[in-house]
Amino acid sequence: MLRSAKLADPSMQRVRRRTVHWRCLGPSTLVAVLALVVLSPSARTASLTPEQTLGQKLFFDTSLSNPGGQACGSCHSPSAFFTDPSHGPTSPGVVPGLFGSRNAPTVLYSALTPPFHFDTAEQTYIGGQFLDGRASSLEDQAKLPFLNPVEMANPDKASVIAKLRSGPNATLFRSVFGATLLDDVDQAYDLLAQAIANYERAGVLQPFSSKYDAWLVGKATLTPQELAGLHVYEDPAKGNCAACHPSTTPSGSRAGALFTDRTYDNIGVPKNPDNPIYTQPAEFNPFGADFVDIGLGATTGQSTEDGAFKVPTLRDIAMTGPFMHNGYFTTLSQVVDFYNTRDVKPACANPATSASDAELLGCWPAPEVLDNENLEELGNLGLSPDDVDNLLAFLDTLTDGFFDPAVVAVEPAGILVFGLGLTGLGLRRLRRRYSSDAGLAATGS
Ligand code: HEC
Ligand code: HEC
């Protein structure tokens, strides 16, 4: 966490009082319909510049892998809030049988991550793309998956650009960047990354359209349980989550909070025995079952950073499991139990115990990296079962697609008609998610 964040004192009283004056959005059915509107393909293209439209097409262009069939969007799909819709611990590459070592994070809100740097005032690393910050910018990041042998697997830039020249987006590329710019491999490769990065910067990929955001602008009311959960989340004597996943911006505003300070920490996540990395060919993992992911330590070359990973955003967290750099936890209740009891339960006899087995056995395996574990801010929170339930209810309010922040006056009839006309996206997923409390199934969409 940031040391200065320790000074923050979330005033729950103020929050509670404010909600009394805020009006409710209306019938809960609308909630589900709005989810479809906000994350729908039509909403996603509405406000894109020509370069961003190109970037969007390239992000989903499956002709740019070797062999064809995989795009950025394969592992960062809108249907899974821009994570891997297979929801495995790590993602399969385009070459059958090959897997990466890390769980695919969401691309939503990545554009708001500062460049990788060492903050001298805070004495900590902040920002950067990837869980270990090894790409400073979105452009640097976007150049890597095309050439990664366990992802899109092209041998070199020239073969990516050759595919782009003969692919479905060549004409649009030339019309956005100029007729000749596909001819020079290096220049074209830079522009490919630039277009994708600028798509990732589009407002539609930083939606701020959760129930929490709706509450902040008076378009929704948090239930007493969700408010109690927010309190658990923020109270340093309870969940203390906001110490690293702040619920305010650096200037103290709740609006626009990213629920991460983009710092790095080793919170002691165990090895995930279900991570396919351990059985990958020696070319990709020479260590076999002894593989250890040292995270930030590999980026900085400092052993004091071994085991530290970037604090992820908790926006959309209920939809983006499994969790942590290696997908160790499959449910949020496992995650919260880990924060609550990491230092209370005994160590599992077998260090390769899955999270669900650990829950059954009442133990936690040793951390993947023992050194540098954060023993101060988590591990023995003393949360009651009610605290835990409330916290989980609050985390559910961070799922985008609850409302459309661009819609100033909510016109129920109009939204319903528009919403029912939409197709595509992970509607089935959203439907499953919302159907119980929002009656979406009844709309028959
Ligand atoms: C095979 C699955 C896969 C593909 C294909 C893929 N990614 Fe990723 N992406 C990942 C994984 C896994 C990570 C985390 C890797 C790490 O930290 O080392 C990641 C990380 C990222 C991040 C950093 C997010 C953060 O919070 O730090 C961005 C941005 C991103 N990918 C964008 C892209 C773009 C753009 C493409 C296409 C050019 C792409 N990805 C292709 C799996 C994939
Ligand atoms: C000391 C800083 C710190 C505190 C305090 C903290 N977290 Fe985290 N959190 C992290 C880091 C770092 C990661 C990523 C760790 C990894 O991947 O190994 C993480 C990951 C997570 C994830 C998984 C996100 C994903 O996309 O996989 C969830 C969920 C989460 N935290 C929830 C919470 C909750 C709830 C609390 C309060 C009970 C909390 N965190 C307190 C630093 C912190």
C-alpha cells in the first residue's frame, strides 16, 4: 500500500447520511437491461475515433496469430469483462497444449495505470502493465502477445505485418494511417500497437457503470448489507482492503476510484497445483514442478521484490475469476477467507493443496514465495461470518453494466425497448448473474 494512504480516514457516517437523500433507480428489471445496454457492442463502438475503431478490430482480429484463431480478445473477452472466458487458472496459447503461467487480468481500466516507476516519496514501485510491471505502457504491452510463443506465437514482427496486410483490416489500417504505412514492418508494428492501445484508452473500456458508481450519483441505493460491507472493506481495523485497493482516488474522491493503488505486494498466495505451467515443455518451464513465479523481482532484479505482484483493480471482480496471479482461488469467498485467516489456520501438510481442499481441511498451504510476505496488513483480520458476507455483498456492487452513466434522465420505457433489441456479448453470463434478483429471464431476451 501507499504509506500516505494510511492517513485516509473513510468517514462512513458521511456516506450513510448521504444515501438517505439519494433516490432509487427503479424496478430491478431495468438493472439487468441496462447491463446489456452499457456493455453491448453498439455502446462499445458509439464513441470510438477512427483509430480506436481500427484498434478494436485489431484487438479482436483472429487472423494475426500463428496459426490463426487467437486474438487479444480471446483472452480478454467482453463476455468475461475482458478476462479469459474459459476461466481457467491460465490461458491456452494458439499452439495446442501450450499455456502461460499467469491468470489473464482484465483490460478494463488498464489505461488508467500510470507508467512503471519507482516512487521515491513512497519508496515503492507503482504502475506498469502486466502483473510484474514489465511493460511500461499499453503500447509496449500490445507488442508482446503477438510474438509470445505461448500466446499468439508469431516468429517475428514481419510475419505479423504480413498477416495484417492480407487480413480483413488492411484497408481500414491504410485509410486510418495512410496508404504506404503498412509497407515498413517496424513502422506498421508500432502503429498496430498504437491503435490497440488507443482502443484500450477509449471511455468504453473504463465504464464506471457499476451499482457503486450509480450509488455515487444518486441513481441507486446500496442495501444495508452492501453499506455494511463497504464499511468492512474500508475500516483499517476490519477488512483493511482499501489500504491497497483504495475506494477513493488519490485526491480523496469516491467517484473514479479504481480499487487499486497499482503498487506491488507479496500477500502470500500459495502455489496453484492446477496451474498448467508445471507440466509445460522444458523449453518454456525448465523448472518443472519447482517453478516459482517471483513476480516484480524478475522485473527489477531485486530479491526484495520477489513474490510481489501488482495490486489488481477490484472493479468487476465478481465476474473475473479465478483470482490472483496464478488463479489459485476460484471463489471470492475463498479469497476473503484467505485474507481473514491466512495466519490463523495451520499450514497444510501438502504445500500443493488446492484452495477448495484447503477450505475443507481447514489449513492454508505455504506461500509460493516465502520472502517479503506482507505480514502487517492482512492474514488475521478477525472478521465475523456476517462481516464476510457483507464484504462479499459489497464486492458484488463493483460489477459494471449496472447503469449507463451517460444517460442523464432514466426513461424506463425507452431503455427497455432499446435493451430488448440488443444481442451478442456475454448476455448469457450476465443473465445468469442477474436473473435471480433482476428478473431478466422474464424478459425472454
Ligand atoms: C493467450 C492469452 C492472451 C492473449 C492472446 C493476450 N493476452 Fe493480454 N494478458 C494475458 C495474461 C496471462 C496477462 C498477464 C501476464 C503477465 O502478467 O505476465 C495479460 C496481460 C495483459 C495486459 C496488462 C493488464 C494489467 O492489468 O497489467 C494488457 C493491457 C493486455 N494483456 C492486453 C492484451 C493485448 C492488447 C493483446 C493482443 C495484442 C493480448 N493482451 C493478448 C493473456 C493474454
Ligand atoms: C497489502 C495490500 C493488500 C491488501 C490489504 C488487500 N489486498 Fe487484495 N490484493 C493485493 C495484491 C498484491 C493482489 C495480487 C496478488 C497476487 O496476484 O499474487 C491482490 C489481489 C486481490 C484479489 C484478486 C484479484 C484478481 O483479479 O485476481 C482480490 C479479490 C482481492 N485482492 C480482494 C481483497 C480484499 C477483499 C481485501 C480486504 C479483505 C484485500 N484484497 C486486501 C493486495 C492487497
